[in-house]
Amino acid sequence: GGTVIGRDVHIGDQVTVANALFEGAVTIGDHCMIDNFCYIAHNCVVGRNCILTAGVRLMGSSSLEDSVYVAPQAVVLNKVVVHEEALVGTAAMVNKDVPAGRLSGRIEGGLYSFEGTAEIVVVITEYYF
């Protein structure tokens, strides 16, 4: 396995990007920002224009489609897909796929999810890129 990193990608300090296991590759798309202390495990895919903030962990074979925002200390578990323009909240533990344009996270010990976050993600990605 190997690792493919796109163009104009910012990778902060103390970031770990693991190699793919056996076959395939860890892929990070163009124009991504990966903040300090993030961990990207084997066989993960990060789409274009994604933002991973401090301490985010992507576990094995998870995928972020294009223009996804992942807030600090969030964890995306094995083989979970966060679809295009979705937002993952602070300290969320994402254990199932997140639909396009939706928000996934925790608040006061409970989970919340609602539509209409696509505009937020677009504004954030335009700010950085």
C-alpha cells in the first residue's frame, strides 16, 4: 500500500498519515487542510476541499467525500462514509454513514442531526481556499 497526497494540501504538526494495508492507498484530495494532532489510518480516503481540525481521528477505511468539515477531537470509525458537504461536530464519535449536507455530533450526551448545513460548510471552505 501507499499514500497519495493531492495539490495544495496543508498538513499541520504531529499528524500521522498511515500507509494503506496490503493494497490500495490512503488518499488525500486537493485543497485540504489537516490541522495539528490528526490521525488518518490505513486505507482512508479524504476528498477535495476537506477540513480536519485539531485532533481528528479517521479510523481504518473510513471516507470523507468532498467539502466535509470535521470539528476538533471528532472520531470517524472504521468503514464509515461522511458524504459530500456534511459537517461532523466537536468530539463526535461517528459510527454510521452521514448523509450529504447533514450535521452529525453530540450535545449534552445526546446525538443531533439536521439538514441545512451545506451552506455552513461552503462558507468555511471558501474562507480557507
